[in-house]
Amino acid sequence: MSQALRAVQFITDDKIIHEKVVREVLRTACEMDLSSTPPAMGQIVHQVIRQYTGNEDPYREVKKHSNQLGLKMYPELKEKIEQSDDSFEMAVRVAIAGNIIDFAKINELDDGKIYQVIEDSFTAPLPEGSVSEFRGAIADANDILFLGDNAGEIVFDRLLLEQMPKEKITFVVRGSPVINDATMEDAEDAGITELVEVIDNGSDAPGTILESCSEDFVHRFKTADLIVAKGQGNFETLSDTDKNIFFLLKVKCPVVTQDVGLEVGSLVLQRSREWTVESGVLNGESMTVQENDNADI
């Protein structure tokens, strides 16, 4: 309910429209499957908002500001990554920290806080062995699907993409606007379309609900060797999928802390609990990785 109200407040100050949207979302909530994922519910909520306001992209200006802020920080962060002892690990940290830019959880985000979160990510703990496991999975894969999350955040993803084999990668954005999730326009603004192939998933859900995605995307998802999934929405919709997926996100709510075993605000780099490899089985615990042939390269 608060997310619906925040979104409509971005569009208009008219309290009559605010009330109409809130009442319709309440009616819709009565019919929702409460066992479904938060992004599935969010998809319905934001369809209601678009229907009642006629605004297809309430967060458009917020997204543009987020992209501009990310691009402003980009040169300094790129230099920091290139000068670090392990450029890949530093890029992973920066990409995860960028997940703080999430207007599904907040109404405004102070630019100074984003700078601080990025700074903190340089030394914040990552689950033991996770970077080596991720590095090995990338080296072994021939076809990598990188699922983006939010506008602004994708600029920090770009820094990670630059440390990966770009010829293997296809970057994915949402099929149409929802909250501040990145679309093709944002990928263009962030310079990602000049770096790797970019496609959209054909969906307006704030996550990756395969049932609502396009046939082309689902085919690419099923045939990819490795999925890199950014953000909590992608984690919530794909964490039980039997697919080779690495999730990169910041923990933003107590429910997710119970699932990953890390506190709110922690950096998460975790492989899908359902995925198995020939040399061993990942048991799905919070990325305490069993040693295998791909652990280091």
C-alpha cells in the first residue's frame, strides 16, 4: 500500500486521485495470491497505478537523475577498480553496492548516502569463497545472461561488465517501466548498449517472472550457461529456480535475511540453492562454498 501511494505521489498532488488508487489497490489486494512473490504483487499494483493515472512511467525523472548520478561517479569508481589489487572483486563490490538505488523501498534517496554505501562496500565482508566461485563460473560459461535491476544501479553494473568477457554477455532490462527498474532507455543512458548486447524481457514485473516474460527471453534464459541476477526482485522471483544463477544484491528486509542468513545491509553474492555441479553439490547455505575444480582460476 505504501509503495502504491509513493508512486502516485510522484505523479500528482491530487489527493482525490491518491484515494482512488489506494482504494483500487485495496480491492485488488483482496484477490491476490499472498503466497506469490513480492514482485508478482508489485506488478499488479503498478498496473493499477498506470490505469488510474494514465502515466506509464511515474519514476521517469527519478531514473534519469539516478543514471546521471551513477555516471558522475563512474570515472572515480573506474579508477578505484583499476588500481585495486583485485579489479574483479572490487567491481563486484561496487555493483552490489549500487543495488541501494531502489525506490520500491524508499521515496527518496540522498545522493550522499549512495556515496557512503559505495565507500563502505570497498571493505564490507563478502561470503567466504563467493568471489572465487563466481569468477570460475564466468570463465566456464560461454553464454552469460546478466539481469539488470534498477536505473542508476546499472551504471555500477557497467563497471562489473567491463571486468567480464563482454563477448559472452547479454544484458537484460525490463520490457516496460515499473517503479525505477531499468528499461532500454536507461541502458542507453548508462552506456551499456555500446558495451554488450542488450535485450528486454518483455515484462512489466519488478523482477523476473518467467511466466510473464516474452518467449524470446525465456528461450535465452533456458539456454544460457550462466545467469547473473542483480537485486532483491530477481532474487525473490528466481531463488528457487534450477538454473546456474549468481545473485548479487544488498539485503533490504528481514524476510530476505532469514533466507540468506545475513543482516539487513549486507552484500550478497550467492549461487542458486537449486544448482548442482558435477564435482559437488552447492547445499544452498549462505554461500559457504564447497571446494570444486572451478573454485579458482
